[in-house]
Amino acid sequence: MATTTLTLNVGDTGNQQLLQRLRQNGYTGGYSILKEYVRAVRPPRQPAFLKLHFAPGQCAQVDWGSAGFLPVGGTRRRLSFFVMVLCYSRRMYVEFTLAQDAGTLSGLSPARLRILSFGSDGGDGGQL
């Protein structure tokens, strides 16, 4: 009798598909015995995500947001905000601005950002 080897760790091969392929190769057993066998030998599924771990003050995520409009003189200006979230503690720093451009970003005080965020987390202010 010939031996047929099929891969059991392929994610898209369910028990029904496996049974059909085995039957094409002469398998005469039932579905329930195949299901029990596959459960015993198939590697467990791994989580579909990766947990990230950061040291205090090592990393932060930054972004811009919009908070509506603000009357300035005789016109309305968009009220924006810069937000930075520390990856270790999830502590958030927010500063409101009237623009979302490189000039505004460079105008944010690096010393103030470092003191308010990284320094308070006990780290050295690694990377943004």
C-alpha cells in the first residue's frame, strides 16, 4: 500500500479539504477520526499580531489632528493639534496650533517636548 504525505500546517487546508485530497489517494476512513488525528498533529495557530515592547522614553508616536475652527480676526482658522504618545507609558502630550506644516512642527519647543514627555517617562528620549 502506498503512503501519501500531505502538509497539515498550510493555513488554507481545512479538514474537509484534507479529507477530499486523502480520498482521492485511497483513504477510506471517516471524517471524525481524521479530525482527531489532525488536531493531535497540527501545530497550534500562532497569534496574528506582534506585541511590541519599549523601554521608558525609548520611542513615541506623533501625529496631527484637527479640532474644528477658531475665529481669528475677521476670518476662521482651522484649529489643529500636535499629539505625541509615548510607547512605553501611553502618556500623551498635546499642543494646539493654527497650522499643520513643517514650520509649525519645527516651532514646537524640542526642550519642552523632551521634558514633558520623555523626561517624565524616565528614559533618554530615543526615537520618534
